[in-house]
Amino acid sequence: VSGMVAILQGWSKQLYGAPLAPEQIRGSLVGAPQCDVSRSMEIEGANVPDNCCVVPGGCNPDDCDCFLKDIKVFPLPIDSAYSILSSGFYDGDLMGFEILTGTGTPPITNFKIRAQDQNYNKVSSTRMFAGTRVEGFTYLGTGWTTDVRCRTPNTEPVVGNIFDLRLDIVARATRTPVLLIAYMYNHDSRRNIYIGNQILGPADATMNFDVPGALGYNGYVGPDNEFVIRIYTLGLGAIKQHATWYDYIDLAINEPLIPVP
């Protein structure tokens, strides 16, 4: 089993650029049921052959005068590999992830931020100074900083039909307080538009920011039919170097007003 798990982790890294968490790899194991070990209630500690515990479909302990040691399923490599391929661990949209300021803890992969599954892209902060300009964005304060840029394609065929945008982020910081500020680039005004902010700490913070759209949303869609998101963090006060962990980043386009039953 340990050898198969090692192979499956390699399969995950080939597919997604990152291994699965221990609980995810355990949940991905698919196999055939094994009959539990039959143990006599009269002679405890001795294996007793007892055919009544085994039926064609698996085990049937209800008809046995014994108790059983639960040994779960026997994992099948091919089925388990397909399970990883079809899982929802790296689900979601086509959001990209690019570090502009900070140092990523390998592996950094776009797939980690596509589902809320505690597979984090971890970015260690770099000390920056107020007024520093990076890729068209001016940093607000002096301190330990991270800056990431995310791009995601527009999935609405008619740009004029976009009536709602919501930016969803799940993130945490290894120290607190760390200020997170989210922006989206507007091509009409040629500037980053403020979307929202949140103070981060060691626990996951879930953020749902409504994107301003009083003048419509056309300006957020670039010539390459993509949205550009900028997420900036700054350690406040005397906070030391920290890391920002991103679990999930998603841009919801025209989210249904009434939930589908």
C-alpha cells in the first residue's frame, strides 16, 4: 500500500504539479472489499476458519458466531489512479497564479487555488518600501509584503451580458495582523480598482468581494478576454516576516441569483 501511495503521489504531481494531502490520498484509494479476519468469541486470539463470514459479494458478519477485525478494502492501482484524475481536489475555474513579490514554497501550482481543500500556495513575504512600483502597482506601506497576480479567462460569450462579478478568496497568514487588499484591473480607466480588504491571521479567512460595476463590467475584460486580479498583503506594525497561504481564488461570473435546487 505504501508503495502504491508513493506512485499515486507521483501521478498527482505529474497531473497537477503538487502532491495530495494525506487525507486526500487516503480518500482516493479505490479497491475491492476484503473479508474481515474471523475471530472466535470462544477462543479469543485464534484465527478460526468460518466460511459463513464470506459470501460472494463480500462479508456477512451478521450470520457469524464471531467478531471481525476490520481491514478495509484492498486498493486497486488503476482504479485509484482514475480516482485522482476525476477527483474534485483541483476543481474550479482556470485561475492562474503568478508571484510578483515574495518567495513561493515549492511546489507553486495553479491547481492548488482551484478548490477549497487546504492545499495551499504558500508565499513568504519580502520587505518592501512605500511607494515602490511593481508591474504598474504602487505599494502602500513599508513592511513585509507579498503581491500575486491572477489571470482567469472570461467565460461569458457576450461581454455586455456580464451583470455580476464576485471575487472569492480563502487565505491565511502565519502571523497577524496582515492586511490583504484585492484589486482588479480596469482597462477603460487603466488602473487597478479596489475590490475589498481583510485582516489575516493563522486561521483561514473566507472573503467574498462584490466587484464594483456601476458603469458596467466591460472594462475588466482585457483584449485577450481575461480578467486580471491583484492580491497585495502587508504586515502591519512591528510584525516580522510572515507567509501568506492561498487555498482558493475564484472569480464568479453571473452567479445565479436563485440557487439551483
